Amino acid sequence: HKRRSTGGRRVSLHMKRKFEMGRQPAMTKLAPKRIRQMRGRGGNLKQRALRLDHGTFSWGTEVASRKTRILDVVYNASSNELIRTKTLVKNAIVQIDATPFRAWYEQHYGVRLGKNKGNDDKAA
């Protein structure tokens, strides 16, 4: 891409190398889990997630991490098509099942989340 000061093209210094190779993005979809193994440099194996429906999420203010179900892709700043096709990428905003976090909160603090304050005595 660099050119000479006269505007002419430069000759490349070497041919393409195997270690410079890139691959197509995985474009992980929201569906039951499907993972393929890819061979990497040195014969190492990488995991390529084609479909996922679970993940480990962190509740930052409470410093709690739990594995939970992913319900939906809600927002993606890069493209609306990624929302429509339910593609899981970095920085995508997803809706998750809060049950593991609700159970942790109740066990840790002794307070039930998601209930109205006045109605829990009448319902019991």
C-alpha cells in the first residue's frame, strides 16, 4: 500500500506467509451449542463457537459471576443486521436469564429480588 515518492508502486519484500493467514469470522449465532475445533499454529486446537445459548456473565457491582442462559440479542452498535440475525459478537448487548443471580442475591443478602414490597406478606 505504500508508494514511492514519485507515486509508483513498491515491490513487496516477500510472498504471503502461512503465519500471516487470517480466517473468516465465526459469526456465532444464538442457538443450541455447536462448537468446532480449528487447528492453529504449532498444531494447537482452537474452539470455534458457531452457535451458543449459554455464557458466563458478571454482575459488576456485586462482584458475582454465574453461568446463565442467553435469551436475546437486544442491541449492537455496529449493525442492526446483527440484532436481526441474533449474532453474538463482542460488545453486543444481550438479555440473560437472571435466575442464578437472583438466587445468589437471596442467599447472600437474605432479600428476594423481583417481588413487590407490599404484596409478599399477602401472597404467602
